[in-house]
Amino acid sequence: MALWADSKLLFSCILFITFCCSMTRAQMAIDCCLSVSQKSIGKGRIVDYQDQAKGCSVAAKILVTRTGRNLCAPLNEKWVLDVMDHVDRLKKRCKKNNYQGTRCRALRH
């Protein structure tokens, strides 16, 4: 009889932990862009970019400035693709030069 009670307690604990974990995941907020800027942003101000989280209503690319601000930009605009290409080339050059130089300081992670 004790074995039955132990397994019942173990099952209850596992069920409780699973329930708590799923509730925590469901309550996590997603940071979404509410609008995008149609105005071009200078390539020199941007040090990184990332995709916006899935499930957001506005399709956007998040551009990160040297000061750490996140700017929302339209996905397939030519100027956004140019900025992304510039950041990729800058990261490659800085990595090759061991992140030496004034332009590479903001890229260090």
C-alpha cells in the first residue's frame, strides 16, 4: 500500500511542476514593434539587427544602434537590406581584426 501512495505523490508532484512551468511560459510577454519607420536610418548608427519575434502583428526587422536603442524597420525595404549588409560586412571585418578600432568597439559582445 505504501508503494501506491509514494507513486501517487510522485505523480502529483510532477503534474504540479508541469502545470507551473506551462503557466510561466504562457505569461511571458513578447516585445513587438507597433509600427515601423519608413525613414532611412544611417548605416553608421546601426551595429546589429535581429528578426522580430513570431506572433507580432507588424512585420519588422529590429535594428540596434550604437547606443543600444532598438528601432523597428520594414522587412524588405532596400535601405534596410543595405544596412543589414553593411552590419554583416562590419562584423566580419571587426572579427578579422580582433575588434580593434573605433568602429568595432560597439560590436563587442
